[in-house]
Amino acid sequence: MAQANPNLCTCQPDLYLEPNLYCQYPHVWGCHKQAKILTMSDFTPIHFLDHPITVRFDEPPAHEKTPPCPVSFEWDGKVFTITELLSAWSDFTRRGRSARNMRPSHAEVASGRGSLGVGRFYFRVRVDTVQVFDIYYDRAIVDADDRKGHWFVYRELE
């Protein structure tokens, strides 16, 4: 029996994947687009922004605190439609006061999955204006009346 080539996309067998790149989020964007994932070093930050944004989804996320990539976002009065998800990653680093309030054994577990109000989900996206942005969802709780996370445009890249 012939062995499958690990560098071929399973959804489109004629599409070659670079070594160590895998199709991700096929249910959101389609496997063939995910085969084009670029590495972090392929982009250079040109503007640090860190401004709040409003995001839109086709359907509300199944889990509010672990959202998928949105389909568009509004920033500074302009709507940017996301045309391609380039990469996605998460960071569960505890910041500020919460960095010191947990036993080391518990902190190790939390660093892999997050804990209440801790964690960021990053998405590197290309938008309809051909710009590339890093956006993120921050799960931090602001106060008792604002327990939901917030979205931010982190930086623009080229």
C-alpha cells in the first residue's frame, strides 16, 4: 500500500504544503487557503496600534472566551473584511497582579490552557485592503460589570 505524502493537502491533493505547515481551521476558511500559512518572520511590523475594535462573526462563537477568527472588524470608523487567516496562536501568560497569585504547580497547568480572565487569542489576518494586521481577543476581566473580553488591533505588518 502506498504511503500518503505528508506534504500534500488532504482536501486538495494537488496542493503542496511546505514542510511543517498544516491546514488549520478548515471549517472557517477552507483548507486550500490555510496551506499558505506564512511564518512569523515573513512579516515586519510597521505600526504598533493596540486600539479597541468591534468584530463581526457569521455565527456567534460557540465558546465566547475562546473565539475563532472573525470575518470582519471595525476600527477607527472603517470596516475591514478579513480575506485570509495567515496564522493563529494563543498566549496564556499571567500578567500584573495575577502573575503572582497562583501556586507554581497550578500556574504550569494554567499556562497551557489559561484560567479565568487570563489569556489572549491572536490572529494574523489579511484584509480586503490587502493590509496585514495582528488582532487579538483579550479575556481579561475589567471589573465586575465587564466580565467579557475585548478585541484589539495589535499592529499592522508588511
